[in-house]
Amino acid sequence: MLARNRFLLLVVVGGAALAIISLSLQFWNLIPTTPILEERPFQAADGGVGVALGKSRKRVFPMPHTQEPNPISEAYSYCNTPNRTEQAWEGHSPADYKLLSVQVMIRHGDRYPLYYIPKTKRPAIDCTLSISRMPSHPLLNSFIRHMGQGGRGHWESTLASVPRLPNHSACETGELTQTGVVQHLRNGQLLHQAYKRHNLLPSDWSPRQVWVETTGKSRTLQSGLAFLYGFLQDFDWTKLTTRHQWSTLFCGSACDCPTRNRYLEEEQRRQYRLRVSDTELERTYADMARTLGLLTRQLRAANPIDSLLCHLCHGISFPCVPMGDGTSGCLTMAQFAVIRRQQLDDEVDRRRVGLYRKYAILAMYPYLNRTAAKMERVAKDNEAGRQHRAGGEEVFTLSSAHDVTMAPLLSALGLEEARFPRFAARVVFELWKSPPAMQGQPKKRAGKGEKSKAKDGELFIRVLYNGEDVTFHTTFCRSHNRHASQPLCPLKNFLSFVRRDMFSVVNATSYQEACYRRPG
């Protein structure tokens, strides 16, 4: 009992600390590299919604530029309004390569604000689901019906008491919106299309082959279920166990790491120093507070960017309050842009200082280690001549998480230039196996009466962020020559990185050493 209480205390304290930096880690500068198809909805003659195909100009990694990024366009990108379906690069590989497993981490979809700006009206958003309200999705109605059968599923811990659908006509704090549900129905359907030709999961998949985990927040549980329904439409509830991750870091039983907490505290101090030294930001907060009739410290404590983002993403005018002379005073887009600009400046400074990367390495090691272990088990189960384990291994894993989960994951992988996780962002790990190779001279055919031996195929990994292949931007595969005989990244690179190499950033050789070494 004492051990469990200590663990829960660590989770609560760690979660509170992460919440402090969550909203100040907004919007990284991640840009795509190839044109992707998008579907633009239009009103059809029969009153329905049609789709027009066009090219998206989004980019996943930054291209050289001479002007500063536009804070407003970056914010709209973060909203991830589901008015298009991207043609993503999941499921792509050289011919005859076999897809062995897929592990997905998603950030929850669009949500209602976590913070309230005093003296203003809360955004008027309906969090019930309706096919007659935009944005909608062809699967929305059947998804709603299917969630009504969720009592047949298996729920770990307290998850059974969490609602499976958002259900308040006036959204509650942090509640998933219909936009958030639609974002993940689309995500799941997109990956269903990407992987269906690879036969990743058989039609009679076993409970062991699908692993779903989520934090205890309704927005992550509901996002995960929407994604899963898009991916496995009308899935069999009796086969599904939804597991509870107590920590937003998905660290399981390995959450205790004093050094990680120290790096987080140092990172928070860096953020604070940069923020208070920004005179334009402080002047903007003072102007906003004066408009609303608040003390500046009251406004700053209300974290106004969270509520303003909700207004922006849902096309709602920024808050106004009545003034003494009968007019109204309103918060402005220019003020919003100043706060967003400071957040982008913070991204640059964070990369320069490097404290966050050290925090991220230790924060995400437990998750990455589990990811690596699952790949190894699947690979072993697929060795040539080996009898498959009854029920199979976990070939599909879905982890429904938060921005404070995905942001350190990207940093730990070395994707520090990546844009901050937008609503419904996804990171995908794919495990591939090459075709068997003949041992000996590749061009020499076996003579009459000679037997040629087939060498088992080699193992490779792909990492994708929001549909873009970022494998060769990761720390463990940046130097790999993808134009050589191995066009994909060898799995051994990833395993070496997780088990040893990643700790070089914190001058250690293991998680245990890094977490418990005395400072100085």
C-alpha cells in the first residue's frame, strides 16, 4: 500500500509539473516535403457534402527561409481543422517487404479550453455529437451506435466509468469536441486504408494482437476509441481490453526518475526568465488586462492563449467586455499574435539551451523501451521456421496521449525541429522485414543437385509524424545511407539507441545511472 501511494504521488506531482509547461510548448516549426492530396468539402446540389481533390502545401520539416514564421498561420495549422484528408506515407516500403507491426501514439483531438479568462463569456460550443453539425464524418453515426455497446469490452482500472462519448450540450472543461472525434475517425480510417493491403491484422484477430492504452482523461479515451473505430470499423468489443496509463509519460512502473524532474524544473525556470524579459509580451498582457478590468497577474495566471486558441479554431470572435462608456472592449488578433510569437521564440531558445532534450530523453525512455521490446517479440515470432505463438504477438498498439507526451517523444527521437503536436497529431512506428536472401553469391544460381539456403530477411524501422516519413531525421538513423543496399533504417540502429546511445546526451550509459546519479 505504501509503495502504491508513493507511485501515485509521483504521478500526480509529475503530471502537475507537466501541465505547467504544456501550453507554453505550443507550435513547433515542422514542415512537409512532398505534395499530398487533400479533400476539400463543398456543398453538393442535393444538399449533401461533396469532396474536391487538390494539393496541400503543408510541409513537415522546415525549409530554409529568410522571414520569421507567421504566428497566426502556425496557430491555424495547430487547430488541424478536419476539412481535408491527407494522403499519408504510412504503409510505404520497397517491394516484397513484409509489415510486421505498427505502434501508434496519438494526441487527443480538439478540446474545450482548460482555462477560463475572468470576466469573459466562455466559448459557446456544443459537445454532443450530431451528423447534422459540421464537421461530420460518414462513420459518425455508426461510431455513436457502436460506443453504446462498450459495456461488452474490458476496461482496466477506473476507465469503465469514463464516458465513451462527449455528451454535454455546453462543453465542460477539457472535453473533446465533435471536431476532435472527427479528426480521429479520419486518422483511423487513413491508416486502415494505408495498411489493408499488408494484412497487418487478420479478420479474426486475437485479443493479444491489439493493445490499446490511454490516460484516464475522457478526451484521450474518446480520441482513442474514435481512432480505433476508424481503423477497425465495428470491432469486436469482447476482444478489446483498454488499459489505463496513470502517467502522461506512459512510463508504467518506471516513472521514478529524480534527474528527469530536476531537468524539468530547470527548463521551467528557463521559460520563466525568457518570458519576463520579453517587454512586448509584458506590455501586451498589461493592455489585455486593462481592457478586461483585471490585474495583469490575474490575466497571466488565466493562461489566455488556451481560451483564445479555442476561439480561433472554432471561428468564434475573441472575447469582449462592456466598457463604462457604453462601448465594448475586445481582445485582438494582434495581441494573440504577440503571445504566439513569444511561444515560437521560446522554441528556438529551448533548442539552443538543450535542457528540454535532456528531460525528454529520460521522460520517454520507458515508452521507447517498451516499443523496442514489442518489436523484438514480434520479430522473434516471425523468424523463419519458428512456430508462431498461440494468439500471436502485439502487432498493433495504440497509445492515446497528450501534448506533454508527444512533445518529449519527438525531442527524444531527435526531431527537435518538429512542429509542436497539433490536435490529433500522430507518431507511427512501423516494423518491416525484407524478403529472404539467398546465401552465397547473389548472381550465381545453384547448380543441378545443389541446394541453396535462404537467409531470413532483415528487420527495419520507419518513423512517421503526421503521415510524413521522418525516419532519416531521427538521431539513430540520420547518418544512415538510405541510397545503399538498405533503403530503410535497420532496426538494430533503433535498439542500440534506446538501450544505450540515447543516454550519451545526459553523460550516462543507462536509465538507472542517469536517473539516480548525484548532481555535480
